[in-house]
Amino acid sequence: MIDYTIEKIEKGIATIRYPDDSWAQIQLQEDMTEEDLDRLAWSYKPMVGSTPKEFLIKEGDKRTAMPPPQTTEEVYPDWWYDRKIAYGNIESQLEFITENG
């Protein structure tokens, strides 16, 4: 559990501050609940880490962030694959419904 304070909400962005004075900005959504905000605040909570030895980065470095490469393979949750195996494709489902009501 970690406390946080909502400092401001502007243009659909909530700026939150944690007890150690770190902060995060969370993009709000129309259908978002308070619990959704709490989960996002938890995921952005202050963390402690270390720089991997193979990184040649240092404070003050200027870098360019790139989006992840696009993949043509869609990734689905495990339950989706289990359901697909259990029920088959849409055509076989429609055939079953047509024949069995």
C-alpha cells in the first residue's frame, strides 16, 4: 500500500505526488473508476533499481524514445486460446447453433 495525493487534474491528466516527493502523471479515461486510478498510481509508485552494467548511460544523457516494433502476431490471454480450442472457429460455432438451436 502506498499513499498519494492528487495535486491537479488538467486536460484529462492527473498529477499525483507520493510521500517521497516523487510524482507521476496519469492519463484519465471517461470510464475510469477510482480503483482504476489507484491501480495505476500503484504501478507508477516510487521504485528502487540499479543500472545494468552493460548500459553506458549516465545522468544528463539525451536520448530518443522509440515505440516498440509493430508485430503482426496478435497476443491473446491464455483463456482466449483455451476457449478457441473448446469451441472452435466461428463457422463451426454457427453450424452448431444452426443444427442444434
